[in-house]
Amino acid sequence: MGAIAGAVRFDGESIPSELLEGMNRALRYRAPDGQASWEAAGIGLAHAHHWTTPEEVGEQQPIASRDNRFHLTADARIDNREELIHELAAAGVDVTDTSTDARLILAAFEHWGEACVPRLLGDFAFAVWDGVQRQLFLARDVMGLRQLYYTRHGGMFLFATTLQALLVALPTRPPLNRPLIEEFLRDYYRRWVRETVYQEIERLPPAHQLTVSTQGSQERLYYVLGSAPRPNCVSDSDWGDSFRAVLREAVRCRLRSRTPVGVVTGGGLDSSAIACVAHEVAGEDPSLPEVQLHAAYHQDPPADERRHFDTVARHCNRCPAFRIPADDAWALKEYGTDDGFPLDEPELYPLRSHTLSMLRSASAQGAQVVLFGEGANQVLGHAIYYNPAALLGVPLRDVASELPHFLRANQNRLGRILFHAFVRPLLPDALVERLRPLRLGSAEWPTWVVRSKDAAVPARPLPAEFTNPPGLTRSAHLAHQALRGSFDIARLAALDVTCAYAGVEWRLPFMDRRVVEFLLAVPPRMRSWQGEDRRILRESMRETLPDSVRLRRDKASMAGLIRRGLQEKARGRIEELLKDSRSAQLGYVKPVPLRHAFDAYWAGKKTRDYRILIAVAIEAWLRSLPEHDIIESRS
């Protein structure tokens, strides 16, 4: 783990040493084990060390190939190490079981070239400099769990895993990206997959690679989800047994750690499954580290998961369990740049304090690695009955029995279900995108958001295979849409910052590429069936997860903590943010309607909490920027 940064010039000029030093300083909060850099003519690479796996202890990146042609800096964890080592060793490449993940990536790049990237399983963002071809190669993992940003300025190409590392390398802060910010205020995240809050800084999307040379740059999608061979399963028991094996392997890989491994679980089905599988796998292999359970509990009944967590803790009797009282983790308790939080972009989740309470608990107990259940809802189809389009994926013979469950979830709105299931799939995506502004009309546009002509600026398109891979069943297509949902991609970027700030590496077994590919292949009856959601997980966990958790249908709600923050604890802070609003000065919001929206909320009138939360997030982020350094976008 760690962070990376670098700069390249193709005009023969050297990279200023102070520029690389500044980028490294911006990465310091991600570098508990030190930092290093490497420079040569026209190239500089930097690395922030966080040694979380046994193999990488003492490694000093950037690293070089034996002939000194290639230099690599990588923020990476590789999960198919055994397979790679076997293939490379069979080809005569000098790698062993003790090779670091970075060394394996470099060896794979030397052997297969750019074609190595689809072979890598795990979470990664890395850069390779080819000193002979004078070419830089960048790649980001398929699920996008590691971040990678880049920009160009003054004849230089700059890249980093954090925005701040790029901002310190630029002489002035780039203009703000008004179309993205306006869409964010409408709770719309399409642009976040590729763009950032700054006009001139881009993200490399998940599953993409980028080659930069004197001839320019070329970006390419290197892997399309849904392209793996179909599992050899026939019966429901086949599917359940095979999924259990795939999930166990995903968890086992993520237990490779030099410290104890924490599991963040409140007692919900998904995170509890990860906890119980980790307990099971670690109990079978004494070489694996201790597994700990960490849960934040609340007195608010809808959020109180103690009963379920205690059930899981009793089952996982070899795992130390830590219960963190979190009634004071209300929304906005830690917000903006509180305690030096690296607020590179506006906050996407108001309960940072809640997440940090568990991460800090894990860190205090010596765990530098934490497992989450994130991603399960998307690939397992937790809310599939709420999506009318899913009805089209139901076999015709089962439509009559499944329709009542769709009707119940959609408040008996049969017309809406029939339209989204049978009419919407026939409409071209280009037409739907063109009609979107009509759908986002006055009813969908908050009264306090300014509509500018910048909103019409088109977003740079993504490859069709990234958003809509060919050959997927209807059920798999909907799961893929959830995985590639722009909000979830943006939220993962925010969670990455929070975990790094807490000093831990986050790992998501449900976002393992093998797990995702397997779940894209399952038949509809193994997702949600006869009113039961996430059926394949429930069936595969029969011998692993206590039934009271395995069969539960309810989920914890943090709405009370959000209301408590907005209505009580953070009200004074919000009032302060509303005064002399920078958002208003820059023309993003209308101050009077926004104030009326908050007054209505505080008076107890029903409103959409997340909309006014977004306004607070934008204002807090703008207040974190030097006022003289803010450059507005210009059409």
C-alpha cells in the first residue's frame, strides 16, 4: 500500500527537485513507513511507503529492473501471487514467493508488456517509466479501489494518487469544474468517473490504462467485466458451493498482512458474512494473522445492531471483538478539514465520524488492514425488487409469481414497473441521455441551485463496453450497472481518503474481480427470488453464518444520526457556513432559497436531507480553499 506521484518532461528539461519534494510532502499522511523518490533526465517518481504485507517490509520504491530500463512506483496489492509467480518462473523470470507485489508487477510488465495488466488481480495504481522508449505507462485496477489522477502543465505530465499532490505541483490552482459541481448539487455523479472538481485534472477511470510519450497520450479500457468464462454450475447447490469457494479465496487473499486484520461489521448480512468467513479461513491456517471484529453501536433503535453483532462475535470465538459507542458520531461532527483531514474534494458522506470510529479502533488494536462488506449490495442484488427493470430478467414462467414482490417494493405502481421493464430497454441510451434534462426538470432541480449554461457542457464519454458490456443477461446487466454506478465509484474514492487518513488499508472481498465475475453469471433465482434478496449469499453461508443473521431482512438505518447532526449538533456550524456563502458568491446556489430550505427542515417540514447536505459539503470544501486561489470556470 502507500501512494505514488510523478512528473515527466519530453523536451529534455529536468524535473525540478523541489516539485517532486512538494508532491512527496503532500503524500506524507499516507507514508507511515517513510518516503523515497527517483529522478533521471526528464522523469521523477515518488512513493509513500505503507508496508501492510509481509513481503514488502523494508521495500524502497520506486524500484528498477535489472537492466535499469524500467522504473516502477506502485500503490498495489496483488491477490493472484501464486499464479503469477508460477507463470513467470516457468518462463524463466526471476521471481519467488518472497517477491514483493511491486516486484511482481515489474516482472510481469517486463515479460508481457502492457498486456500484463489484465492478468493482475487485486487493487492497484502504478506507473512504469521506460527509459529506452521514453514512455510512461499508467494503470488502475478493474474495480477502481485505488485512485489515479493526472494533469499537464508547462510541458510536464503529472500524476498522483491524490489530488493534493498534483495541486502542490502546479503554480496556481486550476479553474473549478462548474458542470461537475452543478451536477453534484443535483445529486448527480456522472462526471466523477473521469473528471474532478478541477477543470484541468482528470481521473483515470477504473479498468483503464494510459500511455504517455512524445507522440501524445493514449487511454484504453483493458478489461471488460463479464468476459470471464461462465462457471460450470447446474443446480442451485452447485451455485452456492462454488460461490462459497470463490468468496473464501477472496477473503483468504485479503488476510495476507503483517499485522492483525480488522473486520468492520455491525451485524448486517454482508459484513457478517465476511467476518465469519475470515474467522473460518484464519482458523484453518495458522500462518494467517489474527482477525478482529470492530463495530460502532448506537442507542437509536433503528441503528442499534448490538444484538446481531454479539451473535456474530460469539460465533467467531477466536476473534477479539471491539464495540465502539458511537452515539456522538452524528452527521457533520467531523467535517471539512477538521483535525487535518485531507479534503481534496467535497465530502460525499456526512457520517465520516462514524466510519472513523471503527477505523481508529482497528488502528489502536494494531490492525493496519481492515476488511469491509462494501460492494455486496451491488453484485448480490440487495435492492433488486425496487428496480422495475429487473422484471425483464425474470424467466417468463416466473413473472406471475415474482410480480407481487415488485409491486410491493414499488408501492403497487404497475405502470412504472411495466414502462421500466419493457419500454425503457427499447429506447436508445443516446435518446435517454438527451431527454435527461427534461426528467431533471423543475421538480428534480432544487430551487436553490443556480442553473447555468455550463450545465450543458457534455461530459467526455466512456467506452461503451465500460458502461454496457455485450453479452450480459438482463439480470447481470443490472448488477453491472450498479457496480459501475457513478455515485458508488465516487464514494469509493472518498472512502479511500478516509481509510488512508486513519492509517489503515481497506480491502473489499466482494469487489474481488473473481467474485464479481462469478456473480455476474448467476441466474436470476440466485439473486433475489420469492421475496428473498441476496439468495446465493444466504444459501452459501448455511454452515458459516448464524441463522439469526443469515436470514434477517432488516438493515440498520443511520438516518437518526444524520437528523441529529442537521437538526441539533451541527446547526450552529451550518448557520456559520450559510453566512457570506462562497457557493453563493461563485454563483452555484441562491442564498435566500437555500436558507429557506434549511429553515423548513429545522421547522420539521419534510425535505430531502441529502440535497441540503450536499450544499453544506460544497460550502465546507470551498471554505477549505485559499480564497485568493479560487479560479472560477469560464465557458
